[in-house]
Amino acid sequence: MKKVILSAIAASMILGVSAQAKVENKAEGAQPATVKQINTATVKQAKSDAISHQKKMVKEAIDSLKNAHEALVLLDKKDKDGAVKSIEKALGKLEVILSAKTSPKLLPIKSFVTVNEFIGTSDGIKATVKLAKELLGDGKVQQARKILMPLTSEVDVTTVSLPLVSYPDALKLAAKYIHSGKIAMAKEVLAIALNTFDETTVIVPLPLLKATDLIAAASNVAAKDKELAIRYLNGASENLKVAEALGYVSKSTVTYQVLQDKIDAIKKEIKGKNKAEKLFDSLKEKLADFKAKVFSPKK
């Protein structure tokens, strides 16, 4: 079973500034970071954060699976007694976990992080989608699929877990079949148990992370470098457009347009009296609210 969710893990990764502080200039006279440098640092930090959020593997669950596999091998060798002992060991590995009043439903046995970054513009995405629609209209499904494949920009944290709801009962049923001489049925139950896992993928859209860092960077330099602040804000605006074009942000999301409007208002203020501090605070607050909605758990 596979679930794709936008959850608390994703929210915890993006509600604060992730990488912007790491590209600030420490020495006087140093060249300011470019939009591309901040984006690159954001992606690097996002991967690091995702790895740190990987769930800890449960050794008992892994050992139990090894014992269950051993039982299946022994049944192939017609060693019924050995198979039963292996099943008992498999159940024994989980005894403490199962006896707990609040035992978890899932035990992580494997976790991995993948990063796919889209390098391109929102206009480029729209052109690609338009072309894909034309290809689909002509029945050229595989060609459309090929050009749509790169349209992703996210960090995925995937966790494979052992379901405690069904796994222990399957082992007990296999042992029962062995005692009854129903070896074929026991092997079938063990095989199913060894191939039934829960796979959950937490998705973190990179454009929203990039927009967050660029807004923070603009806030830090607005008072002393108007042009640089505006470049950062333009970069943040473009990243929000990329997020929307890639489908991470719905076109119907009112808050999305509010964010763009606030970015435009700050740019106007920076070019004028440059009293943008309160506007930045308001933008950051709206961005936090926006992301909290985007990353709320989906049922």
C-alpha cells in the first residue's frame, strides 16, 4: 500500500528559513549571493533536512522479517519443526512492541530520500503542458508522457513499514497451517506476509522552500541594497509561479494571489520610501499561513 501525503514532516521543514542564512556574506566587501546561489543552497539544505527527518528503522521488525523468510526457506526444505521455531522467533522479536498499550500500527523497516529539482521557468512549464495536451489530443500518449516526466521539483521522503495490524496474525496463521499439515497454505500466507508493506511518501515542493528563503534574503538586504532585494523578490515570485504551474499550488488558492500582491507591494515600497519592514512581516506571516494550509495532512 502506498500513500502520498503532505504532512507535518513537510510542514516542519518549511515553516522556517532553511538555507538563506548559510549563503549570507560574512566578510565585508564580499559579493552578495545571487538568486541561483540561494536556490542551490535551499535544495542542498532541503535534502539534508529530509534525511534528518527519516524515521528510525525498527531493528526488531527487520529481524522478525528475516526469521519469517527463514521459515519459508525451511518449509521448502520440508523442515516443518524448524519453520515453526523460526515463526516463533519472528513473533518473539515483536513481543515487547505488541504488548505495549500504545503499540504503533507501523514499524519502519526502510527509508530513503529522493530529490528531483526542476530547472526552468513557469512559462516553460506552461508551454510544455500545452504541448502535452496537443499530443494527447492527437493520441500520442507516450510522447506526452515523456515531456511531462521532468515536470517535478520536490524532495520525497519514502518510508516502508511493516503493518502490525496484519503481520503477526499472518505468522500465527502460518504456524497453524504447518501444525495441520497444510504446508502449501502456510507457504502462501508467509509469502503474502513477506510482501505486504505500507509505503508512505512525504512530498516537499522545492519551489515553496526557495520562495521562503528568497523572501528572507530580500528582507535582510532591503534597507541597504534595493536592487538586490527586488531581484530576490522577483525570484521568490517566480518560484511561487513555478509551484503553481507544477500543480503544487492550486490556481484557485486565493492566498497564492495574495502572496504575489504582497510581493508587488513590497517591491513598490522598496523603490519608494523603503519602509518595507512591516510589509515583509506581513508577507512572511501570510506565507506561513499559506504553507500550513498546503501542508496540512490530507485524508
